[in-house]
Amino acid sequence: MTVAGAHRATPCGGCHGRGAGLVRDPAAAGACEACHPGRAGVLTGPMATRAAEAAFAAEAFGGLDPGFFGAQCSGCHLRACGDCHGGGHRLARPGAEDCHGCHRGYFVGADYLGRAPREDSLRYQRGEFVDGEAYLKMAPDVHREAGMTCGDCHSMASLARGERASQRCPDCHALDLKIQEHRIAAHREKLECSACHAAWGAQEYGTFFLRHEQSPSAQYFRVRHPSDRPYIKSAYLKLQDPPPLGLNGAGRVSPIRPQFTVYHTRVVDERPVGAENRLLAARWKAFVPHTVRRGAPLCGGCHENPRRFLLEPEADRIFLPREDGMTLGSFWDRSGQRVANGAFLPPERFAAMTRWSPEYARGAVERWKKLVGDGAAR
């Protein structure tokens, strides 16, 4: 039997035990804790329990289908060390592609590798396929281009403690005050780095779950989660642009995205039962896109862009979901929506941002001079 990886010099009994304590699969039986103390916390933490997701599913779908979470959402729960480190005699540190097995599609992780989910319609299922899903090719995170893997910022020890990251931007990057945006005190004190440096973020607006029972229409949809109580999932709109901004739990300006704007329809013999496209939740989430790139948007990209703060003027609306019977007036109007782990930026605070103070005017002129070149500016 060939043992590869970090355990190649370990005797068989070191992992499998001896006598009555013999175990066939130590990675599944929890024997790893004997040599890796403190790491078992991963198996009781958020990646294993998915408590927040379970609570959301219970709130949104509980009255319609109490078994929704168990049937549709349990595929990415950690149950054993081998789920990430492999099995058999080839246990190894997981790489980015291993993490992608769960952190894929709309969830943070695929974006680090430069992958954005395509639209759900069958006509868009082309191009690069990874783990059974089709992706758009986007610019990957600069840390990915530098050869860093997920574990460089998300250590095993931090995950075992229930922490999302062991390394944060200031741990490796000192603020360069030669950069104009870094010299602005409000930016340093009130913004997360990702508010400016996240080049793009996957966003899904209007997530529809259709439950088909005895309906021939099911063949026209792409079935994403087959089960004994099948649902068909499709999105109204997917975007891959700089994400909207709000406030995270620390009160700092942060990227936000629809955690789920969930609609539900049950179809029997071609007829919707109950309300068609019933809005179950309109919840946003502050998050950290893993799409860091050099540079930042122009001043007006935030200070003169109400839509980016879910304050879209009615006259500027292109998508009108309410006219399609979808309850919300606009996906970029905060009315009827909320941020689960933070808040929307107060309207009066955005109004203050739009005023051209002398400091803002000087900064805007300086930025444009850099863009066109000092010679052209003169």
C-alpha cells in the first residue's frame, strides 16, 4: 500500500490504531484529532452546520416546505476531514480547486479563480465547465495570479476557531499614502478595502424556485437540484459588475449583494397553486468579493451613483419587476429589502457624499490629471 503526502512516513497504526481500536477510515472517524489537536472545530463550525443557511431556509420556505433545506441545500456540508483533504492513503492539503467543490457557482470562491456563473437558460450553457457548471471567464484575483491559494488567508486553525480568515488586508499591505484615495481620512476610517478594490462581484437578482408536480412544462427548464421533491431553479438576472455598497456588521462601507431575493411557485398540471412568483425573502448580505485588482473606480462611481447604494431613481429604472408581478419596485430600491448582517447606507449620508466640497473637488481634479497625464492637463 502506497501512502503519499504528509503521512508517507507515518506507520499504519499511527492513523488506523491497533487491536480493538482499529479504524478503517481515520479521516471519517475523527481520529485525525489525535495528531492535529484543535482542528476538529471545523467539523462543528459554520462550514459543517450551515446554521445561518438553515435558519434562512426555515424562515423563507418553512411554511411551504419544511424539508426544503435538507433536500436542496445539504450537499456542501462538511462531515469528515476527508471531505477537504481527500481519502484513502493520499490525504493532502486542499488546493483552490478542492475548495471550489463547494465554494462554486454564486458562492464566494469561484470568483477568486476568475469564474462567474452563467445565466441558467440552456442556451447559455457553454464555454468552460467546472464541477458540472458553466462559467464566464473573468479577471481572477491578483492574489490568485501571484500563486496564492485559499489556505494562505484561510488557515486551518482560523477555520477551526470559526473565523473566516487568518490574514486580512492590513496584515500584509501597509497603506501607501502616496496614493490619493488613501490620503482621504474618511476612506481609511470608514471603508473596507474591498469597497474600492473588488473589481467585480457575482450577483443574482430574483432567484426563482419552481416546484413542478405532474407538469409537462418541467422539461423546458434546467433542473438544478433533483430530489424526491424536485425544484427547478432559475434567476431573473445575473450580473458580474462592481457590486452595490452598504454597511457591514462593523459599520464600515462594504460590498453587498442579494443573499437571496427568493420567489416560489408550485405548478400542478400546468396551473400555479397559490400565489405565482410569491416573494419569500428579499435579503442582502455584506460580503468580501475575492476579486481584488489594482486600481479603484473613479470618484463618481460611488459619490454620484445612487443605484450603487440601492437608491435608484424611478426615472432611471430599466428593470421593472413589479410590472411582472414580482412585488418589488426595483432590485436597486431598498424598499421591502434588508441587509442580514449589516445595513443599507442611510440616504442622508449618501446625500452628503454627493456634495462637491472643496476637498472632493481637489481630489477629483487630481485623479483626472493622473488619468490624462500632467502634460495633457496643462
